[in-house]
Amino acid sequence: MPRTFALLLMLAVAAPAPAAGVLEAHTVYDHGGIVRFDTTQRIIYLVFTGHEFGDGGETIRQTLLHQGIHGSFFLTGDFYRNPAFRALVRELHEDGHYLGPHSDKHLLYVPWENRDSLLVSRTEFLHDLQANIAALESCGIPKAEVRFFLPAYEWFNDSIAAWSRLGGLTLVNFTPGTSSNADYTTPDMGAHYLPSDTIMARILGYEQRSATGMNGFLLLVHIGTHPDRTDKFYSRLNELVDALRRRGYRFRRLGEK
């Protein structure tokens, strides 16, 4: 058994986690994971997830460079190992963005219909997480830089959050309410499909209606989507950042002061 995995396994014992919806120092938790940071600060954290598709990677990278801001990228082990994405991963790291794990094989850890249950054991979860981190390290990203974890499918429960935390990682997830995470949907999904105009309107509408705006938001965009979605929301990222900056927001990567 690899030494790092053995250490994680020893650490991964039951531990109390923040209750759903608890507000601690203006940070919002849900099922033990952070879903929103300081609600008193006009700061937004752009987070990007990826597994199979990476078609928006260079567009996103160039937008962030143009805007002079950093984002946080959560990618699977399969993404990190994919030769087609190696150059992009290296460039994102060199640009100063955060890169972290998103499950090695994009596993669903928790049933959709019963969030109190698990589809993986503690050992299986830790194997999957460690394999993801090993793939990340193979791209030249030191493990010491890996502090945050965003689960595949953005779906988890208190057990997954506790195992992540005691393994040295803070579990984070997108802030709900804007539908930005629906940017992966395709026209064949019927009523579930959301075009980019709708997503943009929902983001800006939420910001206008909410008493705390989008303070502390983790705003999720996928780094790539299925070819059947030709209306790519990542192509609107520059427009979105401009609009939110006009409303007084600053942008940070996770862990950035």
C-alpha cells in the first residue's frame, strides 16, 4: 500500500462536520462542504470543472489572461492524464491558477435519490482521490499546492466531506442559484437544456435580486462540453466578467488573499 494512501486511510475516521446551511464567519456550508465564502465581501471565485471535454480550455485561459484574474480548475485524473490536455494544464499552472482534484474517474460517490447513502466505501473513495492527486502531480503540480477538492457531479454528503477534510483537503462546491452549472446541457435534453442567454440572464438576475448579491460566490463553468452543445457558455466568460466588474466585484482563485 503506498505510504501516502496509507496515511490518508488512517486519518479517514468519522468526524463531526458543519451542518447543512450553517453560517460560520460569513461562510456557507452544505453537507460539510463550503458552498460560499465570505458573504460580506464582493469577491467571486470562478471555478472550472472538467473530465472528458476540454474544448473551452484555451478560450477560458485567454479570457482570464485578458482580464488579469485567476481561476480555480478542478479536473479528473483522466483529464490530467489525457495527452491532448497536458499542454493546457501546464500553461494554466504557469499562469498562476489553482489546479485541484475532481475524482480520478469521475465517480458518483452518492446516489442522486438518497443523499444519506454512499456508492463507494471509504477505501474506494481514498483510492480514487489519491489516484487523482497522483495524476495531478504527474503534470508537475506539487501536492503541497493541493488544498481544495470539488467532487464529481458536484454531488456529495457529510461522509465524503469528512473523508476529504481528514485527508487534508477542503471540499468545496458551486454556490447554487444561478444555473451556471447547466452550461453542459444539450438541446436533446428538452426542458433541461439552458441556452447561454438564459444562463447569463439568470446569473445577472440573481445578483440583482439577492440582498448579498454574489458576494463570496463559487461560480462554476465547465472547461468543455459535448459537441452537441454548440452554444458554448465559456465563450461568454469575458462578457460575464465585464458585467460583474461593473457591479463592483473582484475575482480571486481559491486560497488567494
